[in-house]
Amino acid sequence: MIYVYVIVGMCSSFLLALALLLFYLRYKKNILQQQFQIQQKELDYQKKLTQVIITSQEQERKRIGKELHDDVGNALASLRLYLDKYLYLPNQDNVAIKEEYKKRIGSIFNKLRTISHQLSVAEIELFGLREALFMLSEHIEQSGAFTINIDESKIRIPESLEYDTAVIIYRVFQELLTNTIKHAGANKVDIGFEQHVVSGELIIRYADNGKGLSSNTLLHGLGFKNIESRLQAVNGYYNIDRETKKGFVMNIFIPELELVRPSYAPVTEPI
């Protein structure tokens, strides 16, 4: 009889071990499936971001091509017609003709300068990010869109960043300012810079006093995906302050920058 109990006990132990083994294998399989799904989602996400970058580049090329064709092309055609009509006619006021000629050429030059500025940011190469941001802000203020306050009381805008990093920050600001112009109905934008004491992250706060995000449609639009993809190139990220009662607030984080806190009075104007 005791042998029966031993055999039953051994069989029970074997079945229990087998059950535990099957449970472990099933658990392991589920873990692997979850890891595969996570990796697949990450790949799909990267593909979407890549597609966003490609799409935005193509849209930018189309826009620039259209501006060259419509603005510069039409201006040159108009200038040619003007020259054909007036320049070689007798008894004309040469001074007035020359002034009109200079005016039209100046207009073409300004259009070309605007387009070339959109393709590359020469100010960053010449003066650094800080001066480029002040010039961008001044240009927008002169257009009458809204006022821009750049706060350097906590940290001065870094000027010695690598060109690629500086351009990314600049393009993010361009995107945000464009969104404010198009959608916010704001009359003021505040931009602040600081550095996290422990992590060394550069923290940038962008806030406007407009109508805020009335829906999540803009968050899933091309503009915000452009911002996300640009920041990922420097291991950066952003979050949006949902608790703000009025306007739009975004916090941008760019890690591990060697910045120096200012030992002078805050500067709010370019020097």
C-alpha cells in the first residue's frame, strides 16, 4: 500500500512540475509576444516619424518651388515687361525709370532672401542661436502679429551649441510661432530658458495668451509631429501644460548641455 502512495505522490509531483513548466513556458511565450508587439509598435512609430519627415520635406520643397514660380518668377517677368516698355523709349524721365527699376530689383532680392533664409539659417552660423532667435522675434513683432518676451533671467540663451542642435531649436520655435499666428489669436508670447540643476537639461518654456488647444486635432497634425521628430534627433522631448486655464504652454527639454548661468544682469535685447 505504501508503494501506491509513493507512486501517487511521484505522479502528483511530476504532474505539478509539468504544470509549472507549462505555466512558465506559456508565461515566457506571452512575455516574448508582448516584447515583439512593443518592438513592432516602436518600428511602426519610427516609420510614421520618418514618413512625417519625408512628407514635411516634400511639402517644403513644393512650397519653395511655388514661391519661386509665383513670386520671384512673376516679379522677373514684370520687370522684363517694364524694361521692354519704358527703358528704351525716347524722352522719358530716366531718373524715375531708374528708381522704379531699383525698386523692383530690390523687391525681387527681398523675396529671394526670404526664401533662402527659410532654407538655411545664416544668422546661426554668423551670430549663434541667441541672436538668431532675437532676430526672428523682432521680425514677427514688426509684422504686427504679437509681441514676444524672451526671458533670460535664469539662464542666457546658449550661443556655442553645435549648428545642428541650434537649428533644431530654431526650427521648433519657428513651428510654434507659426502655429500661434495661424491658430491662437494671441497678442503675446513668452519664452523662458533655464537649466535643470541636477540633470543639466536645457528647459525652454513657450507660452502664448491665445485661445489654447480647443481640440486634439492640432496635436496630431504635421506641425507637432515635426516638432517631435526634430527634438528626437537631439534626444529631446516636450510636454504640454494641460492645467493652464488660458492660452497654450509647452515645455521643451533638451538633455545634457553644458551651459553657464549668467553672472550679469538679465539681457532682454540683442547686443
